[in-house]
Amino acid sequence: MQGKMAPYMILLAAILWGTTGTAQALAPEAAHPIAIGTIRLVVGGLFLLIFAIFTGNLRTTNWPIKATIVASLSMALYQPLFFSAVTITGVAIGTVVAIGSAPILAGFIEWVFGKKRPSLIWWASTFLSITGCVMLFLNNESIYVDQTGILMALGAGLSFAVYTLVSKVIAEKQSSLSAVAVVFTLSAVILSPLLFIYDLSWLASTGGISVSLHLGIMATGIAYFLFAKGLTHVSSSTGVTLALAEPLTAALLGVFLLGEYLNVTSWVGISLLLIGIGILIWSSKNADIKNDKQIEKGI
């Protein structure tokens, strides 16, 4: 049953991630994007750690140390790289390069190091999804390409791809909750020095507290727990492609909650994203049905 629900767990995680942009737009004006990203990890890490301890899921043995360190560094690097890229080269280009490059990089790394060649269905769905992502974002603002911003966006995409790949290694030895609790707590510790650089007075306001709790608990703690849980039953490359539901959610929330406008090209992009994600879910269901039949035949 969990295997059949895995793609939907990842989709729900991506939907929760997609609320990040709207939450930031509703945050106090004094809140710096990098400070918000750091607070997001701190609140999320503490929430996951407390929840893991309370439920008795936190283990202290049999940890893959290297994978845990790499996952923590990857998640810590993703925050400043992504927010800096968006600041330097704009929301459209920064988001497209960062989120669009992650599935390709994950598939390539999985192919080279894991010796697991992506299927034709994955290539087709990823191509449709990334094309849809490009069409969705490149019509929202004037295009401004900055080389430094592009490199940071690619770094963010690589960070997320690496995090996804090594998370599967950790999940083989630890529970999903225990894995995300430790990784995000370590990531928060790594980024904690940034809290002394930026103004945090906005945290004292009702809006600041609400945004921090939402980003930390819903868009980080619960979202990454669902993502880790889903990754135990699908490949890393498939998981990252399904995560492209994040920009789709962000765009729709922008339209319905923030009054933003999407032109015809953007709506076509949304359609392509939905088709690409739908193909992956369909292929996952077919794979589960095939496995069930093989089990029934005793294969």
C-alpha cells in the first residue's frame, strides 16, 4: 500500500513546498529571504527532532555518517544558493534553472554513480515537466540573465539532487522520520551563523511567527518527511521530477491568493507540467500492478 501511495506522498510534499513563495510574500517587509530560509530550517529541524524523540523514532546507532553529512550540507547549501539566485537573476530564471536542472542532474548522477539508467518514460515525463516549468515562469517578468545568478541556481539544483540521492541511502538504514530529523537539525546548525547577520526583529510580530511556523512545520518538517517516505518506494530521479509540482502550486497560489496574472503560454505550461507528472504516476501504478502479479505467481 505504501508503495502505491509513494508518488502521492511526494506530490503532497511538493504542494507544501509550493506554498513557500506565498508565505514569503505575506511575511513582514523586514524579513530578508536568506533569513527566512534559515529560520525555515531551524523551525523545521526542531519540529522534526522533537517529534522523532516524542514518538520514539530517533535512533543513535547504525547511521551512515558520510551520507548524513552530505545530505545536511546539501540542504544547508540549497537555501542561500536558491534565494541568492532568485535575487540576482530574477524569480523566473532563478526558479526555472534551479528547479528545472534538479531532475536532469539527479537522473545523470543516478545513471553515472548508481548504474541505474533512467527509463524512456522518465525522460519523456521530465522533458514535458521541465518544458512546462519554463513556459510557466518565463512569461511572468522580463528576462534578465546573470551568469553568477545562473551558477547559483545550478548549484541549488545540484544541492537538491544530491540531497535526494543520499537520502535514499540513509532511508535504507533509518526510518524516514529519524533521517529527516537528524539531517535538518544538522542543516539548521550549519546555517545558524546567518542568524547573527540579518535583522530578526520581524520574528516578534504575529505575521513573522505565523510565516515561520508554516514554513518550518508544514513546508519543511511535514513536507520533507513525506518526501523521504515516498523516496523509499520510487527512484531518486522520479522523485525529483514529481517535485516539479512545487512551481505549479506556487503559480496557482499566486493567481488565486495574490492576484497574479498568467497568460495563455503559462497556462499551456501548467498543462504540460500536469501531463508530465501524470505520466510518472501512471507508470508507477503500472509498475506496482506488474510487481503484484509477479508476487501472486510466485516469481
